[in-house]
Amino acid sequence: MPRQITYSGTVTDQAQQPVTSMVICLYRKRELIDRISTDESGAYSVEVSEGEPVTLCFNPGQSMINKTKYNPSVVANVPGNKDAV
């Protein structure tokens, strides 16, 4: 069984306030492997199996009150063989 690795962090706006309900999609080789949302403090944490690099796409959720003040998406490529914060 592959080792589990953890990706975690906190999403904040330009004023350093937490962004809640930010949808984060995780892809490996262009295939969606998980979808999570930030909590009330803007935090997220997800475990995936070790392997190829993972792409995290941060998208404002439909439930955000003032969605227009956030960029439509941010993409981060992270290693697939170690924890990342």
C-alpha cells in the first residue's frame, strides 16, 4: 500500500483574513483525485497516496458572498512524494 502524504495550508485574502469555502481540486496526471474546501479559518488538509506530482487548483466556491474580490483560480504544482505545507 502506498504511503500517504499530506498537503495542508491556510488561504487568506489580501488583508490576511481567512477565505472560507474555497474549493481546492487535486489532480494527478490531469485526473481529478479529490475535491475539498477550506474551513471557517481558511484551513485545508488532505491526504493522498504517494506518487506522481499533484496539481492543486484553488477556486472560489459558489457559496462565497463576495466572490468578485478573489482571483478566479490559482494553480500550484506540488511534489508527489513528500508532505507539503
